[in-house]
Amino acid sequence: MSSKTPWKDRKELLKDLSSFIRRNGAFFNQNSKRMSDLFEMSVYNDIIRYYKRKKYRLNIKHKKKGVFRYKLSTAGLYENFSFFEAKRNYGRGKNKEVIEIEIHHNLKVQSAHNDHIYYTADISVCTKGGVTTIKQRSGYRHSFVENDKLVTFFEVKNLNPFPEILFGFSGLVLEVMPGLILKDEEVDDKKRHLSPAIIFSGSGSEHAEMVSSDLRDRYGYNIICGLYWNKGQIYSFKNLIEI
């Protein structure tokens, strides 16, 4: 079986990004030349759309003069870039519960095994207030998601999947969310979040699809292939988690 190309028209991506941000009350003026950046921004928007479909109320934070600023580099403090807050109420009266989360782009995530080790996730979801900025020994400050505040995270690849990169994602999950792989939990359908995922713009070979299917079933994370050609996949992830 032949794999579909992972590439898409740049003008089409820019049009979609601008339209999405405008509908959510801001403007978009970043004109990145890298297709990988544009694909990351597109997937970030799809994650926001997922929570909107789940009846979360969305709010943009840290707009600069009405402009939504995606974080296109691993450098920089989170407060200098825009992100979405999402909020939803569950139950009524004494059983009422409020879920509040933040969705960030290119932010460090703290290791589950060592407080001083970090990995930069393309997209991360944390509980509200889960990002900390501290000063390092060098004197520079850096921002990161505290591990116990992390809800889920996503790796985004503007290419076709292949076995080595699929196997490598298991290591990232073990570093920041080892409990996902080491135990099996029931999920409350009302409070579900997307399980960690690696997302590809293109589709892979028959063997890559076989590897993807096996890893999804074995470890409980998600692998999405061919997102350019089947965007609806992101709204029906097989594996879910609960916070």
C-alpha cells in the first residue's frame, strides 16, 4: 500500500489558522516559513476544537494588542506567548465540580523521575496554574509544566510515520507520564481527555500501520496518521485518560 504525501498547500494552512483565531476573538499575523510550524499550529487549533466540542468554555490568555502569539520556538517564557484556557462544570449542587485546564504550545514538561529534567512538548495540556517560571543557576529564567499538573501532551510531525519514531514515542511517555503505560485505569466518559499522542501529517507503510496499531493497544497512547487527509480522527481518539 502506498503512503499519502504529508505535504499540504501553505496558503490553505494560513487561511485556516487565521480563520480559527479570528473566530475566537483574536488576530493572527505570524507568517512562519516552515511548514512544520504551520502544521503544529493547525494541530494546536484542532486540540482546542476538541475541547470546544466537549462543551468547554474557551478563553484566550496573553494576547498582545489583540494578536494571538503562537510559541514557535522552545526558547522564551510562557507569559510572553498566547494560550487557551478551557473550563467546564460537571454535576449540580453539592456534586458540582469545575474542570479548568490550559493548552500550551512548545513548553517544557517536567520529568516524572527527576525534577530538574525537562522535555519540550509540541502541545501540552495542564491544570490551570500548572506552569511555573523559575530562575536557573545560570541566572536565566525558564517556564515549564509541573509534572503533577500535566494532563496530556502531543508530539506533532509533518512527515510520514516510520517504526523508529513510533517506538521512540514510548520513551517520552515513560519519562513524563509513566503511569499511563504501567497501569490501566477506567475513564469517566464525562471527564475524559485525549491520551498522549504522536500525530503525523502523512500516512505510513503497511508495516508502520501495524506497528502503530500494536503500540496503541499495548501502551494506551494514541498514534494518528494522515491528519491532512482525515482531520476527523482527532475528535475520535481511541485512548482516553481522566484527571
